[in-house]
Amino acid sequence: MIYLFAIFIYLFVLAGIGIYKSRQVKTQEDFTVAGRTLSPWIMVCTMLAVWIGTGSIVGNAGKTYRIGASALWLPCGTFVGMILLSFIATRARNIEALTVPEIIGRRFGGAARVLAVIALILAYMVIVGYQFNAGGMVLEVIAGTKDKVTLTAGSPLTKRQARKGYIRYEPPGNWTGVARIGFDTRDASTGQWSDDTKQFIILVVPSTEIIELNDALQEARDANSVSPLAKAVASIDSIAASEIEALDSLDDLVAIKANTITRVAIAGSGEGFANDEQTVRLAGLPEVGTAYLHEPKLTSERATIIAAAFIVAYTMLAGLMSLAFADIVTGTVIMGTLLIAFPIVLIKAGGLAGMAAAFAEMGDRPDHMKFWGMFRPVDYINFCLPVFLLVLGDANQYQRIFASRNAKGARTAVIVMIFVALVIEELIIAEAWFASSLIPDPENGRYVLIYAARHFMPLALGLLFMITVVGIIISTADSFLLVPATTFIKDIYQAHINPKASEKKIIFMSRFMVLTFGVIAWLISLAFAESTTVFEKALYAFTVYGSAITPCLVAALFWKGATRAGAVSSILAGTVTTLLWGEVIVELVPAQLAELDAVLPAITLSVICLIVVSLLTQNQQQSGENS
């Protein structure tokens, strides 16, 4: 409860800053770029606070828990992108624009400008959506759980309890074997219980066997076939391939190592789980081990609504005027807390020697101490290129550049950010790596840094760390929410709907669009709540934006030979390739290419279209301009 109290105090301070700054908002420039008054230090704080978001504190940390020291490579895309951004900052600030699509529109015309707005809104709604999800996750975890309720055969359950993972199974000691939990459903209209019991199977194996078994399980899921599992389960007593084949979904089977706890979450693919009006009961429990109900005090859905409501309301108050000055607090807290936590968590882990011993004892993490050789070349591309493309063209960073007092201050801030962002991202990954050696149970490692703050840090530091996590999520979400709202107003509303709108009307409409896009992002968060990790969501959104906007933006600033047709084709190629790659195109290309995420094919086609179409249409555009 003390963690929630500290967070609410922090939110109260932020709200006070927002209300105070809202009284200073008189013009569109005040709301959008803080009246172009930001000093280099404020710029560094606000650029840091908006960049170090959920993708870092939850996504990269979670990835580190799974892969170990090799995750320290993940920020290399940020580092290179920031270096190149420092060379762009001066020219971008001198343009005196308010939005990235405005720069593209001045250079390539209205069609490119509108397409840039669409691509930006698509990407940023996804980003805000998973920020809402992350805010809900964090609040749910921080709020804690209710007391455990031991389950018995015949215990009634709600569909939510059966499908959300609130049921836990804990095997005894070093026991290994097969545990089964059965579920029956009852039709609300007839009151009859189904004859077809749905099974959830838990394979508990020694730690030395878990890697091979999980690899086989993942291969089976990817191939949608149980055959890859046949050899892996052959040595396990009391389980047969025929029993696995009878499952409605391979998601209704998990493999865990001894001495760990697992969530029991029915996939819901069976007919009996298709009707939300039906109720559920436990038809059978494992003969060995304990099954219990462990529900959160605050559900993720309610927590997400709370997070979304605060973020939207706070952003509506004063736009960048409130965000930038609140980010002074957030940025300072981020830097201070992570620096203090670094030695504390490392010492708690027993240093590198203690970590190596802990990972070896866990059995399923033999490579967690390896920095080199863990990624294939394709992995570096898939992980780092989306981040590089986003930072090079990120409208949030450009909005801060536009808000600088002058071009010199903008470049100074970006140069400092090169090193500050790298250090902070590496600190997050390093601390997640240290903490993962102390958390053998994957159930506790789902939010590794939050768990570490509660269990491995002194209370005062843990409170600050929790505030840091919440501050990171809020700062990133409100910034990614503000950009599409102000972009829509500048590049659509003022350009095409109401060019003569007064400053008062523009500010009102800007706040209205913040609310509108906030609702849209919340709806997207509902769709994402049940699928993929934060890391995967982040890479997808970064790819949409980076492949569609970044090549066109760089060309607008540096390549005089780029044409309107080239820009339009580039934006379309990047956007369409990203949207269709995972669902359509991968089925049509060779297996080697199918291993790639959308980022490399999307950026390749985007750049090719920009260059080739521009070269083919240069004479045509020049003749049109001369006529």
C-alpha cells in the first residue's frame, strides 16, 4: 500500500504542475512547442523522459530476463540514431515548424503531408496503446494480490478467473511429473454441465531438461502440430502424444522446471469456452501439488483505465508546456534512481561470480553470462533497426527540437542525449540482468525490475524506483499522445478544414483531439492486452513509423533531388509493407526471408521507392514547376 501512496503523491505533484502551466497556454505554439522557450537542460530531461519509455523499462528489461547479458546490445540502435540526429537538429530547428509532417508537406506537397499524418497516427496510437497496457500492468502489480484461496474439485470459477491466469499451480519440492487440471462449463440457459472436460496439462521436469522441452513446445506451436513434441515427451511418464493431440490448443500445455510456480490460463479455443455467459468449475485437480486462486486487488483492465484517464487528462491541460517542465522532475529522478540502484542490486546478486553461480544452478539459463555470440545477424537487424529508424525521425524528439530557444541549444541537447540515453538504457538492462539472477521463477520475473524494487532494494529506493517506472510510462505516453493530436490540428484541421481558426479555437480543438486519440489508443490497448509482449509491440510500432516517415523526412532536409512522387511512394511502400508483412507477405517469400521482421524489407522498399521514383520523375517535376 505504501508504494501506491507514493505513486499517488507523485501523480498529485504532476497534476499541480499541469494545472499551473495550463494557465500560461495562450497560443498554439505554447501548447505544441512550449512557446519555443526550452533551455538545453530542460530539453535533455524531456527528451530523456519521452524516449526511455515502456519499451525500455518493461520491454528491454523483460527481454533481458529471458536472454541475459547479450541484451546489452539492444540500445545500439538508439546510440547510432542519436548521433545522426545531432547533425540534423540545427537544420530542423531553423525551419521553425511545429510538426514533422509540416516539414514533409513544405517540401513534397499536400499528398505526402497527409500520408505522413496517417502513418504517424497509426504508429503512435499503437505506442500509446501499449503504454496504457504497461501502466495498467504496473499498477496491477504494485497494488498487490488478494489472499490465496486453495481450490478443490468442484470449486466454481468465473470465465475470467479461468482464462486470465489467476489460477496457480505449485508442485511440491523437487517433484517432477505430469499434473492435470480439468475444467467443465455450464450453459447459463439450460443449467447443464458439459460432458467434455477441458484439460490443462503441466509438465514438471528437472531444470536440465526444460530448455529442450520448451524448444520442442515452441516448435510445435509454430508448426501447429504435436509431432515436434513427441520425442521430447517420450521420456516423461504418464503422458502420451495422443493426450496432447486431444488438447483444444497447445497453449493449454506448459512446461516448467521443478520448484517453480505456473499460471493456469485456459486458451478458450474450445466450444465450451466460446460463450462468455457460461460458468466454469474445476472438474479435476492434480494428485500432487497445490492449485490455488491468487487474484490481483486491482485488475489490469481497471488499472489500464486509471492510467489512461490520468494520462489523457494531464496531456489535455497544457500540452508540451506542462509535459516539458514535469519532465525535469521525471528525468532527474530517472537518472538518480538508476545510478543509485546499480551497485545495490549488483551487490545483492553477489557480483558477477554470484550471478554466474546462480544462473548455473537454475539450469535453464546457461547463456545468461554471455555477451558475445548470442544473436544472429538477422536478430541485430530485427532488434536494432526499428529503434534506429524511430529515433532518427521521431516526432517527439523533433517537437522538443522545435521547442528549443535556438538551433545551438537544440544541437547541444541532442549531443548530451547521445550519452545520457545510452547510459540510462544500459543501466536498465544491467539492473534487470543482475536481478534476474535472483529470480529463478519466471512467474516472478515477468516484471523483473518492479519485483526487484519490492524485494531487493531498501524501502526508500524501492519507492523512488516505483515512481520512476510510473513516471517513465506517463511521460512517454502523454508525449506520444500529444504529437498526433497537434499534428492532426496543424496538418489536417488548419490546412484543410478551418485555415482561419482563432488561437482559442485551435487550443480547444487540440485538447479535444488529445481526448479523441486517447480513447482510440485505449481501444487499441484492449486488442493488444491479450497478445504479444511489450517488446514485440514496440518493434512493430517503431517499424511502421520508421519505414514510412524517416526516409522521407531525411530526404526533405538533405536531398534536393527527391520529388513529390518519390516521397508519396516511399511513405506508401513503408506503411503497406509493415502492415502486410506478418500476415500476408511472409507466406509468399522463401523461409530465409520469412525469418526477418518487417523492418528490413519495409525500409528497403521505402528507400528504393524514394530514390528510384524520384530519379524517374525529376524532369517531370521540374517542368511542372517551370510551367
